[in-house]
Amino acid sequence: MSVIVRLPSQLRVLVGGAGEVPVEASTVRDAIVAVDAAYPGVATRVLDDRGALRRFVNVFVADEDVRFLDGLDTILEAGQTVSLVPAVAGG
């Protein structure tokens, strides 16, 4: 099913400047892998060496943090938006 992956400005350089990339995916992990297949380098910025979500990246599906859902295994519905958002720290 087709979903949209919304990318932060830091990753847009890897996708030709696009803010959103449509992909076919059934889970959040599938969506990240699909974007990486089309634009190599995205997954290494989002996933660590074990394939887990990097600590400084937040992922939202329909405005819900996937860490409070099923993580990267969160099931997607057609037309949903997966937003990759860098964590912001302040002090």
C-alpha cells in the first residue's frame, strides 16, 4: 500500500531535496527500507547497525510516536504519513 514518508531537512539532501517521498510499505520499517532502496543512505541515518531506530530520531505515524505503538513494526494503512523527526535537545 502507498504511504508517504516525510523527511527532515537533514535528510532531504539524500532525496534530491524532496520533503516527502511516496513508497509502498506495510510497516514503518518497510517504509524506511523502501526510501533507502530508492535513495541509498537514508536508512543508515535513521537505523543503527542492529536495525533499531537511532536514539536521536523520532518517528511518528498519524501524529503518534511509534515508540508508544509497535515501534518499527507498526502497521501502516494506505495513505498514512510516516514522519522522521530528529530529536531536539536543549539546555
